[in-house]
Amino acid sequence: MNIVLTGSVGNVGKPLTQELVKKGHAVTVITRKIERRKDIESLGAKAAIGSMFDVDFLSATFKDADIVYLMETLEAVGDFFDQEADFIGSINEIGNNYRQAVRQSGVKRVVHLSSIGAHMQKGNGILRFHNNVENILKQLPDDVCIKFIRPVGFYTNMFGLIRTIKTKGAIISNYGGDKKEPWASPFDIAAAIAEEIDRPFAGRTIRYVASDEVSPNEIAKALGAAIGKPDLPWQVIPDEQLLNAWLNIGFNAQLAHGFMEMQASQGSGLLYEDYYRNKPTLGKVKLEAFAKQFAAAYHKE
């Protein structure tokens, strides 16, 4: 099949491209960075260089595709310390561009990488943009089949803990304790997407993806052991204290408020209510395996 992937060859895109090429699909990968062309072509795929904000480019690239895979990321919008950036608004624009491009190209099968929390219109913090884009894509005609993939938090998000561990000697958040929550490996997410691409499409479906279920204290123990800090603590501070810490270092205010609310929703369990109603079979990559990857990154910085 002819498959077009958005999102370049990042944490999910690279293993997904590799798997689809291995299965014999003709894969085109969209990237906004021309320097990514060689990386994409080395995987056996074709590179399409252009912007998610260019509807004509998207429409032309989607044309004749059997399936398009859509995703949007905060990183695609701008620098997290840009005070003027409107991350929610810009991603809504990308979602509307996707909708228009799918209609204009005539594509009838879509896989959309959404997220945990996309079932919520409020209380999910920065993840609200996933709810927005799902609703935008649902406005497509009924003959366009869409598979919404909702992974839980990526293990790779934990790389963001490295700076605080090195400067404060702790993981610091507005929630913690022994209550387990799900996490996902990009490799398991890519495997789930590849599975769904090869399965029949019908209507609008939702699939959650997770790899392991562990508590904050278990995360601190695993990461601490991996980096040679067996007593690494997970420290819980009030919402406002965390928010002010981010704002004081110049973090974009929309993101700071959004991440604070998202993490509070993780701690209350509100974020995971629909996940547990539709709990998936857990993937292969467990926290212990990721901890080795985390340690390599920690000691490299």
C-alpha cells in the first residue's frame, strides 16, 4: 500500500517507518526539515519536505495514498520558552489543515496519533489539543474511516527529568506516591500503529496503547538505580509552587499552566478513567528496559 506519514522520523516515526517498509509498503514521510531527507531515505522511504501549515502541500502529498498517518506535536509549533507562541491555537490550525487536505486528496483511511486524555474537554491541561484535533477530524465525511490511537505518557518524556535530578537531586512534581499509572514506549506505540494499518478500517475507532503500569516511587527507584543514585526521591510540591518554578525560568505560560493541570490530573487519576474502561494489553517494553536508555542519556549530558 501507499502510506503517507506525518511527524518525520522521531521517537515513533522512525520505528514505524522501519516496520512499514519491512512489510513491503511504499512509505512517504513528511518532514519540515530538509536535512532529514537522508535519514528518511536511508530507511527505504521517500521524503516529502513541507509544512503542516501548507494545505496545498499536504493535499498534494496525500493524493493517491491508501492510508495517511496524522500526528501533531508541541515541538512543531515553536520554542517552549517563546512567550508569544500559541501552542493550542497552532495545533488546532494543523488539525484543520489535515481535515481539509484529507477531503481534497480523497483519502478514505486515516490513522491519527492522539493521546490519553483526548476524551476530556477540560481538566486535561495541555492535552486538550488532542481532544480538539480528534473533534476536528470527526467532522470529515462518514466515508472517511479514522483510527484514533491514544497512547499514554511516553517513557521518553522522562528525559525531561534529567536537569532537575542533576541540579536538585530529586524528581520534583505536583503528584507522586505509590499509585500506579500507565506509561508507553515509542516502540510499542509504533508496533500498534503498524498493526492497525494492516487491519480493516470501519467507521471511527479508538485504541489505547501502554507498555507498563508503575507508580512514581517505582519510577524514582528504577531510574535512580540505573544512574547510580539508588536513593533518588520523588518529591511532591503544591501545584502553584511547580507552576511558579516553570514561569520563573521563562517557560511559555500556556505550556506551564497546561503541564501543571495535566500532571494534577495524572495524580488524581482523572486522566486515566477512560483508559481503564478500555484497558489495552500491555506492550513489550517495560520500565526496567527504558531505565537503561535513560541512564545512557543521563550520563551523556
